[in-house]
Amino acid sequence: MSSTEAKPPIQPFTVEVPQADIDDVKDRLARARWTDEIEGSETSYGVPLARVRELADHWRTSFDWRAVEARLNAYPQFTTTIDGQNVHFIHARSAREGGIPLVLTHGWPGSVLEYLDVIEPLTEAGFDLIIPSIPGYGFSGPTTESGWDNVRIARAWVELMSRLGYERYGAMGNDAGSMISPEVGRLDPEHCIGVHVTQLFSFPTGDPSEMEGLTEDEQAALDVLTWFWENIGAFNVLQSQAPQTLAFGLADSPVALLAWNSQLMLDQDDDFLVGNVATYWFTGTAGSSIRLYRENHLAQHRPTSPTTVPTALSSWGNDFRSIRRFAERDHADIRMWRLRDGGGHYAAHNDTAVLVGDVVEFFTSL
């Protein structure tokens, strides 16, 4: 699109799931055909039967989707078209003048619900918040063509921030958002003043010299990563190789979607977990969301140099453990490196005040 062409409009959006869809999912949950399980197997074969039954019962009898809608609709929401794709976003402005705009990116199996708890404290601290649904996820709806990998999403965010009139902004992310946000900084260093993430996914390249002199803590972090991929990394393999095959079950059965998406959220409270799963269900994005793994697997472009914008990491103990020597290879200007014991993958929801404190400290220092 040339600079003289009209930009697609930005239109107000409200979450309004038809009651018939809510009744339908409750009916499906009530009629679920349950699998068997080896007694006492717990998590050794995957997500336990008892936990999925508990979640399904909660969704059917106790979970209040209308309360989730009300929380979302309490903030201005919009949709627009970028690069041929519908993009939904929350736009919560601060009452303060001259604050720093932040574009916040979620991951899988999360959604924009990840960031609802940080909206009030960050806007009160002077930040304008732009919280998009990744193309193929949630209220952005399914992607309609291939190629929506991390870099293309980051390029869409650069366009979104420009379209909103922001000439100076920051990027923040978790999970996939921790990969997309640094790409925003790489693509738009003239306007993106810094990137804050909860993981820096920098891995050994295979060069034996990189492994020389690892500290005890660094080796422990690698051991955790190895355990993760060897024991619960099946989702990455399947979603990188055959997401369409998996999508048939996820799109047809709310129990299948609960089980598959909950494997990385089992430590979360029931309402948060089911709320994220229900977002995928009601928007029909269970299958399109997992395509992101395939798109990244197929992506031809690979960074050849480190990012240069100021970068910050806030990491929690029960999560991916970043290793600074590898991160510094990929990011040239790391200014904050916080590794905390305890906590987990969804810090914006579970450790809101601490995360907000880090974000405010980092961006106000720039």
C-alpha cells in the first residue's frame, strides 16, 4: 500500500457471543465421550483425566463467559485490516498526557485475557496500552492465508502503531509475544524505544565452544529445557508439522480443546484457564492459532544480526529459564535482567504488581 492510498478503517468492536453458542458448548460438554486412563498414571501420559473432567464441569456449570465479556468490553476495542488480515485489539489510554504507548503481545495457549490484570496499573502509571489478538487467535479470527509467522505479525504491529499515530512506543510480550516483540524492535528501531519480555528464547547453536565454561546455574537452566522438550514438548512437534490434522479434533470437541490447551496451563486457576480456552472455542480459532508453529517452522528469513533496541527480561522460576550468554548473542543492548524464584509463565496474571513494577522501571528509564 502506498502512502497515498487510504488506510483500512479502524472500527469499534464489542465481544458478543450468541447465547446459542454458549448453550451449545455446555451441551457438548455434558455429552462428552471420555477416554480411559491407567490408574495412578497422573501426568506421565499427559493431562490427567480427573483434571480435564474437573475443568469441563467447571465450564459447564460454574464458568461465567458473560463476566469475561464484561471485563473485555469495559475497555475500548477495535478491529482493522492489516496486510489482508483482520486484527482485533484493546486500546486502553492513560489519563496522563505524554505517556509511553506499549503494544502487548500474548502467546499460545493464552490470549488477550493474559493482560487484563495489568491494564489498570499500567494506564495509571501513564502508559497507553494496545493489546492485539495475534492473527489467527481469538477475536482477530482465523488467518485466511499462509505466511503469518512471527516477523509478519511484528510487521503488522509496526503498521498498527503507525496507524494509531504513535511515533514513539515500546513493545512487551510473553510466550510467542516474547519472540514477536523483539522483531518489532528489529523492524522499527526508529520508533520502538525498547522491548520488555518474560522470556528470551536464545538457544545454543551447536557450536561446542558455546558450552565451555557454563556455570552451574546455566547448566541447570539447560537441563530444565532438555526435560521440557523430552517430556512435554509434543505440542511443539505436532503443531510445527501437522496442525491441520490436530485442528479437526480441537474444532469439534471442547473437551479435546480443554485437554490440549490446558497442558501448559495446569497450574492456573480454573476461570483463567477456561476463559482462555473458551476464547478459542467461541472465535473458532483453535486450529488457526496452532498454525503459527508451522508458519515459524517454514519461515525462510532468519536474523543475521542481534537486535539493537534496549531490551529487558523479567523471568520467573517455574518457566523457561533464559541464559544470558546466549541472549547477548541475539540482543545487543540488554539493560534489565531479572531472574526470580517461584512464579510461572503467566506473570501478568499471577504476579501482576511485580511485573508492572519492572515494566514501569524499564520504560521510564529510556
